[in-house]
Amino acid sequence: MNNGTNSQLLKGSLSVVILRLLEEREKMYGYEITQKVKELTAGEMAITEGALYPALHKLEAEGLLTTEIQVVDGRARKYYSLTKDGHREAVSRVSELTAFLQNLQTILNVGFKPAL
């Protein structure tokens, strides 16, 4: 797949990806999120730090994420987790995106016939 296209598509749904991963894993740090996306997509999708951290900060400002600093191997690591509102929003956004993708798939599967 074209990584440029994947990048644009992922950017539009990045908040849903973050919320879904945190719903599944409870808490994660930024680099861990990027690596999990690579792992789940067999390297087809990659999240850059330049896209990830603004999205995390926005979700935090919306009250959907909380943070916790932990020292790991002598280094401070910022973990993100969902708030109660974040859990509700994760369910809502995943549901919305799933419905959108189903509708998009229906449109893409329509057999178009050339005009005569």
C-alpha cells in the first residue's frame, strides 16, 4: 500500500486508533503506541511522533486521557490511560468509524458501468 495514502487515512482516524488501543491495553506510552500500530498492521501503517503527540495532547485536553509519569530504567516515561469519559468516547468513536467504513465498503463495491 502507498504509505503516503496510508498516512493521510490514518491521520484522519488517529484519535480512534489511540482510544481503541488504550481501551484494550489500559495504559501505554507514546512509543509503545507507535510500535503496536506497526505490529498490528505488519508495518503497513506507521504513526510519526509529529502526528501522535499532538493527538495525545488534544485527547488529554478534551478530558479523555489522563497521564502518569513513571521512571523506567532511570528515564521518565509518560503513560496515557483513558478517563471514564474516554472509555465512553472510545466506544462511540469506534462505533461511528465502523459504520462509516461499512458504508464506504458498500460504495466501493458498487459495480459501476461505463456510460454509453
